[in-house]
Amino acid sequence: MIREKRNKEKLAAYYNKFMEDGIVDPNVHPWVAESWQRCRAMRLPHETMPKIHKLTREQIEQHQRTHEFIVRYVDGLYEQSKQNFNVHNLSMLLIDDQGYVIKNYAMPFFQRVIEDIVGMRVLEEDVGTSSISIAREHNVPFLMFGPEMWIRESHNGDACSAPICVNGKLRYILSFCSVDQDDLPYDLLLSLLLTMKYSIEKHLETLEYWNIYKMMTEELPVSVYWLDRKEELKYANSRGLKRLEGKERLADEFLNYEHIPIRRALSGVPTHRREITWITQDRTYEDITTVLPVKVADEVESALVLSMSIEDLKTTIAHATGYSSRYSLYSMVGETTEFLALQHKASRVARSDHNILLQGEPGTGKQRLAHGIHQASPRAAAPLIVVKGSNAPVSELQEEFFGSLDGDNQPTAGKLELAMGGTLFLDEVEKLPVEFGDKLADVLQNGLPVPGSRTERKKLNIRIIAACDSNLKRLADKGLFSRRLYEYVIDTVMRIPPLRERVKDIEVLANHILAEMSAQHNMPPKRLTPQALHLLTECSWPGNIKQLQGVIEQAFFHTAGSTIEAENIKLPGNKTLEKSWKYDKDAFIAAWKAAGGNISKLAGMLDVSRVTLYRYLKKYELGPSKPARSRKRDSK
């Protein structure tokens, strides 16, 4: 409350009159008068400072740690105005909502009678009437002149206190005190106090919002990066930091940094929900990425990157849709004998409850077939849980498959529990470490261990469909894959033929992909000319249906009319690559980036085997001898 300067001699007379006769002069401020009367009723001493309740040294240390975040901010504010405090002989107190002093600035409050006020409680029941107690009770800033204070020894100075509130709740009190100043500029004192009050309240509000944002970024399955104009990292959430593996710049970790649209955002152009491959020396991430320019006064000052793993996105969608399968057996098309035999066998084995092993080259459609089998099975109404195999540490795999305990020591379900009653699809199963494969086979056969029990196990009702790009039996024979897990999943083995063995299906598949593209994007249908179809059937398609789909999709979007000519088709290998990749690491990395980190695609582009590629990846120290495959979605 802003008050005009009062005559201190008159105020002293009012104080003496009350102390001697118990009479409140009408000129005494009503809030002050009410406080005097309460203090009198409590029989508080008023001549000298009484013994004040104070925290122990250990409590003070804990108290200051608790409020360290606000102390750092108030320290900065004080440094900006320290000259004013020195010139006008002012001191400042930061007090918590319970009345305990967190820190004192400049000269200590009540410096003549108290050496160290930090940790002391300065409520009305402790020190009597003060601007602190008035501001706290009435929740408004209050200027109090010396003779109005309850303790006579404090009459030589004035004080002004302001409550610091957030969302209507008292959080702190800021108090200014003067000593022996008859010419104190009260307008300056109040202006400074109210400015600091406003600043602290806004800072606390911002911290509250920031804490909520951090909780959101930590809980959502998204890697978050915030970069300044110099592309220096300003913030990253834990998922983002994990990918950086200790690096301070994104450009130092991601080999294809130039192709991530960060500089595009810093130029003011946003990128929304784009499929982007993030390539490191050790692994490849397939993400849906959004990069947004952050503007201040219409000037781009930074960029915000939000990147979500496609696999995590699929899991999120699965949660929302009840983990239902996306494809039926009849969403797969073909007319060749090989395909029709596969479709018939899939329909037959779907009705049984046998575990199934799908073997076929990358891009042949194993994931779509697994979805179709689940949908055609008696388990169709139950969940279909998809897990990508990886050579991650066994501890991480155990948490993913078997569950873990959260921060509150509560169990969280793993993929096995989520798949109860339904199907667990183990894609790229060959990547699972042997040690973990043995553990997984044990749990599938004997049940999940019950937390807190050494012997009790929870039986699992799960059908396993596993998919492998290579010969799983050969891997198991060589000790490169768990023999126990192999024997568990081979009830039924299905081989998916590569596209080169079903050339007559290329026309059917191409037309089916075009029809789906038209329906999915609400665009007019397009057709292939005979010359374009001939071009497609002459290709060997090392990447199989997935590669065919990529070529068809590119032609669909880059053809203006309704007819796709042969010249609109860009077959694999059309792009000229440097021949020096066998000897030049930079040339090899350029080819790897052009392939988006996809081993199969790169093998087709360079016209070499996958085994050769693994050898060169190891030679150029770009990853393990058998790096993780691209995580792009399986083709149809």
C-alpha cells in the first residue's frame, strides 16, 4: 500500500500513548492498530528484540538448498540495484511463505540487535508489528514508518514489504529496510520494490511453465533439441541427449546433419512431420521429424527440433487403436503360383495357434504378412504387439520385453504383458543377443517372474510370429542366435519369395500401390504405360516390394498428369555414384547417406552384396560389423 510520508514525532507520540495507556489514536493506520492490539494481547515485549525462533544450522542449509533456484534469481536482481542500496543505506530480506528468512542483502535487518537473521522467523508472534506481517496478512505491499513498528529499537528506520504471489498463492515476501534515513526517497523505494516483485513473480510463473514443459518432453517419446543461430545446443531432453552420446553439437554426432532441415528452420521455413533418417557411426534412427523456427519480434533466433521414432509412433498408434493389425491377408496382391501358395498357407496356419517363423529378404513384406496372419487368426480381437529386434544391452531389452519399475517403484508392463491373449511379432529377430534370446525363450515357456517372489511365475498366453532376413537355423548352428528361442519359434516356417521370383506380379503390385496412393492422398488415379511397366519388370529389384513401392511413390508424386511414362520412372542405380567408394571413406559415407542408411537400398545402388557392405562399414569404422538396419516401415 502506497502511503504518504508521515510525521515521525506524531507517530512516536501515538505509539507511546498506546504503550502507556492502551489507547489507539484515530490517526494510526487501522492495520497497524489491529496488529498492536494483537501483540498486546500476546504480551510481546516491545522495548528490545525478544529471543526469536530460529532454524538449526542443518535446517538452514536444507532451507537454502530448497530455495536455491529463487535465491540465484534475486541475487541477480540485487546486483543490478546494489548501488541504490548502498547510497540509501538499505537492506533487503528474502523470506519464505512461513516467515523464515532465506537470505539477507546489504546490511542485516535489525542489524543493531541481531547479528545474523538468516533462518529466523519474523512473523507477528515473533517480532510484533512489522511491514512483513502486514504485507503477509493483507497480501499487499505495505510501507511502514519506524515508530509504527512494535519493537522500539527498530524505530530508527522505515520498512516496506511486498508479497510474492503466483496463481493467487503466497510464495515469498520481499522486504526493504532503511536505517537512520530522514530523507529517504520513498517513491524510489516503492518503485524498486514493486519492480522486483513483478520480476520475481513472472520468473516463478515461467519456472512453473518450464517445469511442466520439461515433464512433458521427458514423458513423451520424442527427442527434443533447441538450437541457437550458431547451431549450438541450448537444450535437449534426456532422449535427445542419449542419442548425442556426450557430443555437444548435433553436427558432431549425426553424419547426415546437412540433410536434417535445421538450417532451413533457421532461415524461417518450418518442416512438419517429415520422415528423416538420423545417421550416427553406430546406428540409424528412422524418425518423423518436425523442425520449427523460433521467432522473437519476427526475427528467427533459434530452431526447435521434435523427432519421434517411427517405431515409437507405431506403438503410440497401437495404444490408441488397441494394437489392432493394419493389414489383412487379402491386402497382399499377386497372381503367380508362388504368391498364391504363400497366401493359402498363411490363411491355413493363421487358424492354428502355432508359432511362426517368416524368412525372406528385406522388403518382401514380412511385416504385412504377420499383420494379415494375426487378423485372420482367432486372436484377431486381442493385441498385436510389434517389436524390432536389436543388439541393445540385455538390461534394456529385459525392461522392454519383461517390464520394469517406474520412479514410484510401481511396475510398468513390458511388451509380453501387452501382448497377452494376442500376438507378439518379433521383427528382425536375428538381431537379438544370444544371452537375451535364452532368457526370452525361458520366459515364453515358463512364464514371467512375479515381482517379490522367487518361485511364482505368471503364465503367458501369447502367439509368436518371428521374422528374419537371413537363415535363422544357420545362425543358431553357428552360435550367433539362441538355439532355445529358435526351437520355440519354428513350429511353422514360411519362406517369402523375393520379387525376382514373382516377376509376373510386378504389374499387379505396381497398380495396387498406385491405387492406394491415390486413395490415401485423395488425388486422381494414375496409370502406367506399357513402356513404364516393361521398365519395371526388367529390373532385378534387390530391395524387393519395398524398393518397388519407393519407385512407384516417387513417380506418382513427380508426374503431373494421369499417365506415368517410362521417363518418369527412376530405377535403382540410375543415380551416378562415385566409383572411389571402395577407397574413399567420404565417398562411401555420401552413398550411405543417399541410401538413407538402408543396407538393402545401398547394396542395390552400389551393386554389391550386403556382406560386402558390412565389411566396408567395419573398414571405415562407421559401426559394428553388422550395423542396425533402417527402421523404415516395411513395404506392402
